[in-house]
Amino acid sequence: MKFDLKQLQAFVTLAQSANYREAAARLFITQPALTKQIQGLELMLGASLFNRGRHGAALTAIGAQLLVQARALVEHGQGFERHALALASGIAGRLNIGFGLSSFELAPTLVARFRQHAPEVLVHLRDMPSAVQHEQLLSGQLQLGFMRRPQREQLHEIPLLTDRLVLAVPTQSIQGDATGLDVEQALTRQPLLQMVGHRCPGLSQQIASFLGANRLTGTIQEAEDIQTLVALVAAGIGNAILPRSVSFIAGPNVTLYPLSGPHSAWEISLVWNPGFHDPIRDNFLKMMTTMAPQRPGSVTRSGDA
């Protein structure tokens, strides 16, 4: 037995109006076409659904019993159609976004703006290193990533910001102006605190490259997360080299001294894989391109979003 949603909709509409002419007008079809749909449904069911008379069409006993379920199927089908159209247009569905330490403040802000335009989209922000974002963008597990600039040509990007290393020191340890801080002395006289390598491999490599290029050494102690590092610095346990973007959680007991020179800065971009068709992601990218103009001097590798 095979029947389609149009036949069920014809059955429900005719049952509501009890008139072939009125039901046909509601369905935007001719009366003969409506009659054909009803007859085809009755033939498949092996039962009459309407008693036809001079005053219109009245439900038979079987028709009356089938009406409730038929109406539910029609409403479910219409709901499915609306949801499918919303998904296809990118105004509903799920958006998986990766972000890291450098975009810890920026990413949620942009997601909040996007949610104002697309409230039916469920956004899942996932804190993960750039290397993991890179892999998941290539495999399609991630739709967008706030991460270090990608090295693969198949990943496109919109440059967002430049982050750089800062030396975090206890405010109580500073005598006078912090701009005159001796970095080498700060690293040799106090332990150097940093996150364990597997938590932020990109940052760990950045710090190692900076220390190597500037021939700086220090006794390294590790912590599991950025909040712990900041708390240890505030307590005077040691100093830490961190991204400048942590300034919003540093608090008054930690002073951030900007570092310069080789390997002290890196670019953060919004990255996506255009190889996957994704209307929701594309709507997010449209918001980005209309909200903020490209920065002077930046380079964007991008195709049709």
C-alpha cells in the first residue's frame, strides 16, 4: 500500500470543508484533480471515506476514524518540510565551532551576535588546540575554527587578530614602572610557569621558539589550565609567558609585560573547509564579512563561502 502526503492532505482538507469546490480552492487544484486524489486513496485503502451527496461530502464511519491520524501525519509532514527548508537555508540546525585561548573572548562574542540573527541554530563552542581544530575541519567534524592560520590550501580563512606573548608577573613584585622590567632577570630569578604541552601545543611551541630565539632560559613548572597559571602568578609562585588575550582574566594582582622580537606574535583566523556544503556555516561567514571589514595589510585565502 502506497499513498503520498498530497492524498492525505486532500482527505483532511475535504473533511474540514465537506465541500469539493471549497477544498479544491484551498488546495489550489481543480475539482477533478481533488476527486482523483480521494478516489485513489480510497482504492488503496479498500474503503469509502466520504458519502457524496447533493450537499457535499460527509465522512463515512471509517473516514471519521482515520481523520485524526491522517491530520497528525499531515501536520508532521508539514513540520518536516518547514524544518528541512530551515536547514537548507541555514537558519536552523547545529553549528560546531572550535576556539582556543587567543579567541577566548572574541569567539563567544561573535557567536552571541550570530544567535541574534539565527536563534534556531544550536551553537556548540568547543575549546581545543589549533592542531585539533585543523584535523577536525579537514574531516568535517568541525564547521568553523578560531585558530592559528592554517597551512593547508583547502582550508580558507578570514584573519581576525594578532596575538602576542606577554610576561605575566605578580603586581606586588614590580618596583615602579613595569615597562622597564628585565625579562631575562624575571625568567632566571623566578620559576617559569606554563601549561602542559599537550593542552596547548601551539602555545608551548611558540614559547619555546621565543625563548630559543632570544637565548632565554628558566626553570619551567607546568600547570593544567590557564586559570591555575594566572592564580599561581598572582600568588607569587612564579612568572608565566602567556598570550596577551588573557588580559581579561588576569585581574589586578597580575601585570602583563608585552614581549617583542622573533616568535613573539602570531595570527588568529576564522577558518573553514569549503569542501563541505554547509548553509549554517555560510550564514555565519556572511555575518562576519558584513560586520567587520578586512584589516589593512591582512591576507584572506577564501573562495565562495
